[in-house]
Amino acid sequence: MKGKESQIKDLFDHSCTDSVVGTEWSLHQLSPYIGKIKSSIAKFLINHFTEKNDVIYDPFCGASTIPLEALAMGRNVIANDLNKYAYILTLAKLHPPKSIDGVLVKIEKYNKLVLDHKSQIDLRSVPPWVRSFFHKETLRETISWVHILSKKNEWFLLACILGILHHQRPGFLSFPSSHTVPYLRLKKYPPDEYPNLYQYRNVKERLIKKVHRAFKRMPNFDEKLIKDCNQRNASSFIPNMPVDAIISSPPYMRQLDYGRDNRLRLWFLGVDNYKELDLMVSPKETNFIEVMTTCLKNWNTVLKPNGKCILFLGDNYSSKNKLKLPDLIEKIATIDLACYELIFRHESIIPNNRRVRRNYTGNKVETVLVLKKIADGNPNL
Ligand SMILES: C[S@@+](CC[C@H](N)C(=O)[O-])C[C@H]1O[C@@H](n2cnc3c(N)ncnc32)[C@H](O)[C@@H]1O
């Protein structure tokens, strides 16, 4: 018979490979995000390592896959990401509207404001690379929707607009382009062969359809649970309440550029210097190690006795330390800081269809590390 640990490893492997199509909460599909953890993996980690009503903190929450699953499973949630796009998605997913009818009424109301506002937009103030993605009327309208929804704190509708901002399908707002990272597909769809793909696109019609898709499988959150959303640097942010478990997938050291790859959506949110953002959210090796060391120290102060720190990590190699990322994090936590002990570790091979950059040499394996806070950790901390 298999031991308990080996059974957990099998279940974990299933969570990595099982399909979630048609079963996960439709909010997970609100808008794409690079480096997203699979919702079934988040669900597995929450289910196996935490209890109902626990406080879960995700310091690098990205599109909030972990906080959304945690909340839906009856956990209190503290979510954080320095990237504004991630922050808006977090607000939208943790505070979804109760009824679709209410949302449709709001769309009609805001549409009137958009029609008044859009004529005031001077496209000369829009950078040419942004203009290159849209028909000029669609662009004016989209800028107006984003302006009005931001002013009204309508995070769910704003995230819906970001979710339909670019793609090659007709239900989206841009000229033919990829969905996650914004690249135009002019060669595949030349304007003279596909003129209909380059015409004006009505934003309201597409927004309504998007809202229907988002409501397909909507979770019912317990209103009493905490949903704390933050846009802070994880290395200086410390939650103001004790935490039962930290569950997170930290940035992929040297591999993904969370600013650059989200640049079009970020521009609409008022972040026009994605390079500056990338210095913070897409750290190179030395910065990444500093951030993780500081975070592990800070997390030790906020975790309850025996609290867990569960990290989902890629397998990229630290040339500075001559260690793979999971080995490096394990060493920092258990030897250098000596304030955690390792209670579970498992590696899972990433199937090719889930690889972020398929031909890229790194990250063929993902590792989950479960560290337990040691009550009498390093006295120098
Ligand atoms: C691997 S992604 C997280 C993906 C997330 N689990 C999901 O399912 O979408 C890492 C995230 O860390 C954020 N990040 C990187 N450095 C940060 C920092 N110092 N403080 C806060 N967030 C940071 C990035 O913006 C990115 O969204």
C-alpha cells in the first residue's frame, strides 16, 4: 500500500495534468496573465495544507488564482502584487458583482457617459505603438470605458474590458493580435485580405458578451471572509494580521517580464513605463535572491507558530549559487535563515502544452516546497 506522502504526491501530479476546461470558476478566465498557476494546483495546495477559515497570504498573487480558489474554499485571503494589472484583476476577482442583471444595467448607464466622453479624446496623445493595435473609433471608445470604469471603481467591468482588449477573434477589440502578450498578427491576417478584421468594433456589445462568459461559473463567497487586496512591494509589505499559510508562486527568476508582457493592458491603466516596473517585478538573479531572502525573513514574523510557507517554483538555475531555484530557496529558508523546516517537497514535469515559453530551455519541471515555521528560528532575525 502507498504511504500518505506518496498518495499526496500522486494527487499533486493529477492536479498538474488534469484538465480544468469547463470546470474551473469562469473568473479564472477573466483576463490572461503570463506565468499563471493552474487553478487545480492552487486548489490542491489549499485543500491539503490549510483548513477552512485559515488566513492565507499570497505575496506575488499575479492574476489571483490562489486567492480566488482560497476564498471560494472558505479561507480568509490577503493578496498582493506590485503590478497594477495584477492588482486590478485581484480586486475584480475577489469582489465580483452579485447579479448579472445589475451589471447589465450599469453597462447601459456607463455607455451614456462613454458616448459623451469619447469625443474629447485626442488620439495624438496616444503613443503610436498603442494606436497600431486599434481602429481609431474603437480606441477612443475603449479609452473612455477605461476612464469611466476606473473613476467609478468598477473593477470587475474594467477587468472584463482588459480581458477583451486584444486577440485575433471577433469578440475582442484590437486588430488581429495574440491574446496574452500583445503582438499584432499582420502577416497572418494582412489587412487587404481580411479587411473586416480591421473595422470599427463596438465595445459595449463585446463587453456584454464578456460579462456573460464571466458569469458562467461564478463562485459564491462567504461575505464574512476577509479579502484584503494590496499593490505593494512584497519585500516591504507585512500583513497586519497573523497568517496560517503563505501560498505563492514567486516571479520566475530571469524568465518572464511581467511589465513588458502586459504592456498594452498596463498602458490603458496609466502605466506607460513598463521598463521601470520590470526593474521591480521581473528581478534578475541577484535582486531575486535578495527579495526572497527578505520575504522569507518577514514572513517568519507574520506566520502563526507552525504556520506554513508553500512555494511553487520553476527549475531555473542560479549560476551565482550553483543551485536550482527550489534548492536555493530551501537552503535560504532552512540553513541560512534557519527559521523553517522542510515538511514536503515534490517535483512535477510540466506538460509541453503548459510551458510558458515552449522552446525555452528552462522550466521543464515545477516544484512545490512546503516549509513550516520553526517557533525558535534564528535569534538574529
Ligand atoms: C509567477 S507570477 C504569479 C502568478 C500567480 N500565481 C497567478 O496565478 O497568476 C509572479 C508575480 O509576482 C509579481 N511580483 C514580482 N516581484 C514582486 C514584488 N517585489 N512585489 C510584489 N509583486 C511582485 C509579478 O508582478 C507577478 O505577477
